[in-house]
Amino acid sequence: GGFLSDEQKYQTNKEHCLLVFMEDGSSVEVGLPCPDLPELVLQAVEAIIAHQGAATMDQVDQWTMDEDVPVSKYAENLVQLDNGKKISPDPATWACEESGMKENLWLNLSTGHIGSGRPMWDGTGGTGAALKHFNETGQMYPLVVKLGTITPQGADVHSYAPDEDCLVKDPHLGTHLRHWGINIMHMTKTDKTIAEMEVELNKTYDFSKITEAGAQLEPLYGAGFTGIKNLGNSCYINSVLQVLFSLPELQQRYFTPAHQVFQSI
């Protein structure tokens, strides 16, 4: 167990391309993205790139099962303003009304406002325009749906209400979306769900922090630096104990009088 700090660092770069096989057996490589491709081909390419592997899908399913998503009490009698606003079903037309962002967009089911989501703990996510709109409208319209996650099976719905403030279920989502001109039965997924984003961040951000990815580290030896011998399955408890014994209070209580403790056994 454990990580080696003096291993060679490396960076992974991913590129996508489309291979076109000709009748004579030759092939042509088309770099992606390529806006000159037919729309049908572009849609197929985007779907393949966005497709989640079996392992990732299992992790997403596990995350979803672990989360107890309640039905929002605001869904049953949700107020929807008759302000003449209609939302295009075309994802290319969606944008945050404040910042113009095209990702992580949330539609307020009561007002039709489109705003970006709250910034995530790693700095990505959005500007918080959707939450700002909720506060500026007197916290009267709490339910928002993440555009790009809408499918006939449902979507990510969040409640900003202080007594919920979490992902929720909206049993009437299809009806609420129809008010804004969106037919849920015709929608396809174009953005990551919250569960997928959580799994991705856990696999990339957390792991890079644990391994000090990209950092130039100098191995240290001697008292207070050399790790406890690993028994094969004790690397985590070893690291915890070493951190604890770096505290002066624990050193004074257990390390300094150690010989007295052993003599009393």
C-alpha cells in the first residue's frame, strides 16, 4: 500500500478523431471537433464520446442508490408564471441569462429563467445565477431542473427551498416542462447528471490530491519522516498514526514516557 513520491510524473492527453474507411480499403482520419461533418454524424459522434463506460455507470448507480432523494413538497402545487416565455428544445440555444455560460444550466420551473449552477468545491460548475434568481424573486420559486439531463425517464431537479435545499423528485416534471414548451418525451441527455459529476470528481480531483500529482517532491528520511512499516494492509492506519504522533500533545503523552509504559506492562 501507499504511494511512491519519486515516481516519474506523467500527464494524460485525450484526443478524438473519426476514421472514414473508403471502398478501396484506405482510410481518412478526421480530427474532432469538425463542424463540417453532417449533423447526423455529429450527433452520433457526440453520443459516442459522451457515453459512459460500464464501470462508471455502476458507480453512478451506486451513488444514486446511496442518496435518498425525496419528493419535493413544492411540486404538487407548483406556481408557474404565465409570462409568455418558451424554451427551445435545442440545447444549442440554451445559455445563462446573466453570464452567457452554456454548461451546467438550470431552468426555474416557475419563472422560466435559465441560470448557471452554483460553483462546485473545485471551482468549476457555474456562477450561481440560478440561486441568485431564486433569492432575488423573494425565494418564492424553489424548483429548478438541470437542462441537458432531461430525458423521458426524468431529470436532475433541485429545490432551493431552505427546508429542502437538495436534489428532489418532481412527480409532475413532464407537465411542468410542457408549460415552457419542452416535451419531455422528445428530449435526450446532453449534459452530466450530478451523480456523474460527483463520480468524475472523485476519480480525478481527489486522487490527484492524494498522489500530489504534478508536484516535485523530495523524499525525506529520519525521525518524524520515515513511515511505519506496512504490514500489507495497514497503509491507511499507518498514515493516520503518523499524523497523530506529529502533534506535540500526543508525543508528550505517549512517546516521551514510552519506556515507562512498556515497563508497567
